Amino acid sequence: MTMSEDPFKEYESDLRKAERRVAGEIDPGARAVVVAVAVLLAMVSLVLPHTGSVTGLEVLSLTPEAAAERVTIVSKIFVYLVAIFGIAMSMLALLTRRWVLAWIALCGCAIACVAGMLAWWSRNTPGVGGVEPPSGVGIGLILGWIAVFVLTFHWSRVVWARSSYHLAMEAERRRQAAEQEAYASALYRKDPDDQS
């Protein structure tokens, strides 16, 4: 029975799979609480008045009341982005702790920040022919906009943060590469007459 040079060589593929799995995970730490509160605020913003007496849910479901308030397309887009990325994708990313889902939530929330600004602007700007919207910005729109700003900030911090495990694995990978390079360099410089 011969012993291999490296007893862990046979487990290398399993270790690499585990490393890839862990690399795809996020660790929001204390930010998870802030993200959860921001998701809750985004949910609350949908039941509060978006503009006039029309709630975010009425804008989301395209009710006749929303049409009567002349809700613009950017307001509708903003509410959909809040529902999809600010609430659904953020909750999914928190529950699964997958990096890809957190990245998608970040991108959607960042776009929602711009859409929220345009929605606010559209409620305070006269339309074509001097037709003004019947009512201005509601508390639901303001709260939703603040919530997606908070989500964008915290998701960006979570997505770009490197956990201590990732840093340790990176340092170990660098150390192993340096050892292999030194070994290969030593073999290359080894004297061919040396039989030891």
C-alpha cells in the first residue's frame, strides 16, 4: 500500500466545489436587520397613498381610481420595481443568502431610485397643454422611495463585501500557488547530475 504525497489530493475536487458554493453566498450580518426593515417599509408604502387617495396597490393593479388620478407610466414602473426588487427579490436574497439574488436586488433597487425620482417629478410637473395632475406626491411614494434608497445602499455594501472566509480562502490559494511555483522553480534549477 503506497501513500500519496498529499493525503488531501483526493478531496481537492470536493473542497473546490465547497469553495465555489461558499463564494456564491453572502453574509449580510447586521445589515440583514436593516434590509428587513427597509423591505417592511416598502411593503407599508404600497398600502399608503401614492398620490391623492390612490394607494400603491391600486397603482400596481391599474384600478380605475389610478386612471382617474392620471398616474403616469413612471409611477407605475416605480411601484412595480418596488414590488419586484424592493420586496420580492430582497426577501428572496435574504432568505437564500445567494450572491446572485442580492446582485439582482441591488440592480433593481438602483433603477427604482431613478424611477421614484421621476415619479415624484411627474406628480409635480404640469403635463401637455398645462394640464396638471389632480394631486401631488403621497406619503406612500415618499416612503417607498426612501426604502429603495436604503435597500440600494445596503445591498451594494453586502454584494461588494468580502467575508473573512473569502479572504482566508484567497490567502490560502495564493500561498499554495507560491509553494507550487517555488517547487517548480526548484525542479527547473535542479542539477541533472544530482541523483538524490
